[in-house]
Amino acid sequence: RMAYRVLIVDDSPAMRKFIRRVIEVSGFDCSQQLEASNGREALDVLSREWVDLILTDINMPVMNGEQFIRELEKDETLRQVPVLVVSTDSTLQRVQQMLSLGARGYVTKPFTPEMLRSQLERLLEENHA
């Protein structure tokens, strides 16, 4: 069983740290957790590093989550990496919009470790099916 490489994209260092902790305590098998504070930084990371999964916030400066997903979708390789949106915006309209852009899952803050873990596992199972 392989350990996964995860990229966490959020402009709040505290939220990135929280997500890292949740992934660790959830028992999710992670070999590396990379971080970026916005979509532009995330694209820079992805130009150098391969990841199995991306978790992204929506509301961020420089490049938000929506713009970031649009950029990923333009790239043959990157569009294959499952994206999980983690946002305080729980409106159905926003959830549907992000899923239609290409996100594979959506978790609303605040969330429990169990919620996050089940989403991560579902995404990886779908991707490796």
C-alpha cells in the first residue's frame, strides 16, 4: 500500500496546520504534505512536485480556488489529480459550481477528522479504480 503525497492550499497558516494535523490523526497514510497559500503558489509547487491529492480553499488572494481549479483543468496531467475543496462557503450553488469546474469533493469548514478522512479515501479509491 502506498503512502500518498498531498498538497494543502489555504491562505491561513493555522488552517493548513489544522488540516495537516487532521490528516495525521485520521491515520491517513501520507508520505509528504506540501503547502501553498494560494493557487499561484500551488501551481509553482505542482510544476516541481507530483502529488496524489489536492485540498484547496476557495477564498484566497492572488489566485483563488476557483481560478486554481480552472488552471488545473487546462493541463493534461494536473487535471487527473483529484481536488477536494475545503471551504466555509456551504451554499449549494457554490458546491455545485466547484464540482462542475472539476473538483471531486467538497468539505465545509468546520469539519471533523472523520469527515475529511472519508472524503480523502473516497477520492483516492475513485482515482485508482
